[in-house]
Amino acid sequence: MGCGLGKSKQQMQKSIRAAVLIQRWYRRYVARLEIRRRCTWNIFQSIEYAGQQDQIKLYNFFVFLMQHFTPASSESKALETFHCYESIEVSNSYTGPRLTFPLTFCGVSKLVETFKHRQKLHARYVLQLLGETAKLLRILANINHVSTSYTKEITICGDLHGHLEDLLLIFYKNGLPSGEKPYVFNGDFVDRGKNSLEILLILFGFLLVYPHDVHLNRGNHEDHIVNLRYGFTKEVLGKYRVHGKKILKLLKKIFCWLPLATVIDHKVLVVHGGISDATDLDTIARVDRHKMCTTGNSDPMPQNGCIHNEVRGGGCYWGPDVTEEVLGRHGLQLLIRSHECKQDGYEFCHNRRVLTIFSASNYYEVGSNRGAYIKLGPDLVPHVVQYQASQTCRELSLRQSVGWTERSALQALREQLFVHTSHLIAAFQDLVGSFHNVFVSGMVSLRDWASATESVLKLGLPWRVLRPQLVSSTCSGMVDYQQWIRELTITKPNLETMYKNHSNLETIFRIIDTDHSGSISLEEFRQTWKLLCSHIQTEISDDAIDDLAKCIDFNKDGSIDINEFMEAFRLVDLSTGPKVTE
């Protein structure tokens, strides 16, 4: 009897030890996956912010192009634009919704169903809806003031960036906007995603039906020049080839008239980017918002103070002391902002007085982040609701999800390394130039490889940790940088500059193509090259441009389309000078 009890006790102890070992193994397993997940996140975010640095640097250049190539429109012409839909006929074969104005809840509900089934709204109704929206926005104040009550909560959504599935999921979980269910949408409705226009039309539709219960703040992507680079302009022209120009013209005006902030119960400030030590709501309430540029980037930081945002290349970082001062000066208790993608869809900081909300799930890649929205009642305590819009992601295990996003992030990183191939070679040569024997062998230490790579890309990444995924082989802790560079060369060497400037070139083309015809003249072709080379500080002679033009098969009318334009850029090696290559 006693012997049996002893064996039972021993078996129990063995089972406990086995359970403890399994638990320790699982915790280490999850911890390693979490490290990989965070590293992947850092890659995505660093690359995005590096792109924003480039965008900020080019913004003034693009403004210059717009001023020189875009004819100014008078106010009378602007008013005419509101009624440009009247001459557009709707054929009997059109099966989509036929909107009537003033728009009703039934009408906008049909619009939601139309887009849910990936159908397109007729251009006449798009223009009519946008025209009505423009007229409404012009009479709104710079700052929306709204109130909660014990019978209704306010829902606050962050960046959507063209992710229609996220907006539809929010409506499914939370309900459609109405007088009993008010919403605040905190900017960055467009760009990056594929359904930016559909999101705008849905939000504008609900704004027209419930002007006192649906509030839209302007984000930094509600800007026509930013849209040229990040996809929205291309989306509109692709979906509405005949009337896309009119739609973009109206949207440019609408974006300029979007309100800048929302204040809830005089206690909660909702603004897209954030604040600075110079933020003053009274000043914001008085500015001429349709002349304001909102491309600056403000992000919170843990340290006190307010400094230039070097990571994004513009705007500022502000600390908890700035939060306390600005909120205290205006009698506020909470700042809700968006602008930054967060892995969990939200993040508190500054002693929980700043809350970032981001509503586009899978922003970088499927599984990269969750989306979230906020429900705010009269107690002004924010309740966060998280979600994942991708069915694919919900079906993946944690390991599969991390692996999926990791592969995508590493591919994006390799492309960035390729873009900077020539600068990497120069950095390695400078590094080992004083060590002749090392230079000949082409070998550098792992530490020097990481240091040189960071000095070129400036992404702030843990390069030594990433080395196994980026470098195929090492020898005694040394990296053959010459072999590594050869492995990075994913296409012809003279395409490096094209790869680096591809989005800039396409943006410039679309700016110069003022009538959105898809082509530019020979003279505009020459002007483009002069301006681009001036911006990137590379000299190119008129003769070189003429020689380049001779290599291009211009159309009979002397024009060139965007594909031919990009092919012309392939023929020029700007990294070594203005020579035309074979």
C-alpha cells in the first residue's frame, strides 16, 4: 500500500517536472517569436519613415512644379466644378445605385453595399456627391466641437489608408454612423490601399446625411501632392479614366476644407498627428485652413522637450512635459491621435494622457498589425476595440504569421540595400582602405559590416541580429562584402538610380501631365529632366537631353506616355553623370 503511494507520488513529480519543462520551452519559443515579430516591425517602420524623409525633401520641389505647370483656377471656376456632373448621362445599362440628393440613410447604405460587392459608382454620382460635400465642408469650423451623452458613445477611428475591409468590419462590429452612433474619423483615409476613393465616398455620404454626428479630421495624406506619390491619384485615374480629372480637381478642394481637429466634451482633443510646444487651439481655430499644409509629422517621445523629427524628416517629437503643458493650458485631459501604425492597433503613452489609434490592420503585410477603434462615453474613459480584417491572417498560427511578415520585411529591406548599392561599396572601401590586405580580400568584420551598412541606410536596425537573414555566408566572423554586394544586385547595375527614383519620377510625370492625358510633350520632357537633375544635384546638358530624346520613340503628335518616359530614364546613368548608356 505504502509502496504504491510512493510510486504515485514519484509519477506526479515527474509529470510536474515535465509540465514545467514544457512550459519553459513554450515561453522561450514564444519569446523568440516575439523578438522576430518586433524586429520585423522595426524593418517595416524604418523603411516607411525613410520614405517619408524623401517625401518631405521633395515636397517643396513638387510644390514648385505644381506652381509652374498647373494653371491657377479662380473661385468662379471652383463653383462651376460643383455642378460638373450635370452634363454626364447615366446609361440604362448601369446597374449600380442611382443616388438622389439630398442624400438619405437609405442611399448611403446602398452605397456601402455597392462597394462591399466591389461594384463601382457611376461618375455622375461620384461628382455630385463630392460637390455636395465640398459645399458642406466650406461652412464648417476648423475645430469640430461634439458632446457625448449617457445614451450614446462616440466612436473614434484612426488611419484607414484605403483599407475598405477595415471600415466595413468596423461598421459590422460597431454599427453604421447615425444620430445615435456618432463617429470621428481622424484623417489619412487615402493612399497605400486599393479602395481609398470608396472609403471617401462612404464617409462623405454619411457626413451629408448626419453632418452633426459624423466628423472628419484632415490627415497628412489628405493632400494632392502626397497623393501623387502614394497611390491615390493613380487609383482615381485608373477607376475613372474619362472623368478622373474632374474627380481629382474636386477632391483637391475638399481636402483643403477638411476640419483640422475635434474636441469632445471640452476635455478630449482628437487630432491626426499630434501637438508641439507651439500648439494653441485658439490659433488653430482662426487660421485659413484651405491654405494650410498638413504634411508635417508629429510623434510623441518618452523624453521631455520638443525636437525636430529626424526619423520622418519633418515635423517634431514632443515629450510628456509638452503634453502636460498644452493639455493643462486648454483644460483638456486626453489627447487622441493617429498617424503611427501600432502593432496592437493602439498605444498609450505620456502617463496615459496620449492615445494613438490606428484602424488599418495588416498595414505593412498580412499579419503585421491589428486595427483598432475607440469608444468614448460621458466618463471620457477610452475603451479600445481591436480586430483583424484579414481572414487569411486569422487562419494562420503565430509561427506562420510571423514567418509570413518576416519574409516580406526582409524582401523590402533587400530592395532598400540594392537601392544604395553604390553608397555601400563606397562605405566599405572607405572603411578598409587603410588595411590593404583586408581590402584585397574584400573581407570586413561583422561589426564593421553592420556599422557601414547603418551609416548608409540610417534605418536604426539591429544589423548584427539580421546578418543571418541578409548574408548567405561568413568566414571566421568576417563578411565578404564584395560577394554580398553581388548577391544584392537583383537587376542591371545601371538601374540602381532608376530603382531609387522610380516613385519620384512617376510623381513628377503626373504633376507635369496637368490634363491627366497620360502623356507629355517634348518640351515638358526636357523641363522634367532639368528640374529632376537640379533637385538631385546632378548636372545634365541640353545636348545630353536632346541625345536622350532621340533615343525615344515619341508619338506622332510629339508626346510621350508614362511607360516610355520611364524607359527613357533607364537609358541614363545619373549615378555617374549625364551620359546616355547603351
